[in-house]
Amino acid sequence: MNIPTLIVLAIVAAVFIGIIVKTIVDKKKGKSSCSCGCSCSGCSMSEICHQPKQ
């Protein structure tokens, strides 16, 4: 592999890792993973996303 390919690979990997880290941090803060900005009350999956804390 040449240098430009490695640079592009590193950039793509950094973006991918950043997305995963942000998702984990948001989940720990209790934020929704829904990007539509709507209320979760009408969502059929809300009981899975927002399980009661034990």
C-alpha cells in the first residue's frame, strides 16, 4: 500500500472511531440515538432504547 492510501485509510478509521465514541458517550448521558429530533413517545422501539435504570 502506498502513502496516500494509508492516509485515506487513517482518516476513514478516525471518523469511524469518532462516531462510535460519540454514540457511547451520548448513550451514557441518556441521550437518544434518534437523529430525527422527534419525541420518543411515538416510537415503537422506545421501550428498548429507554429501559428503566436498575
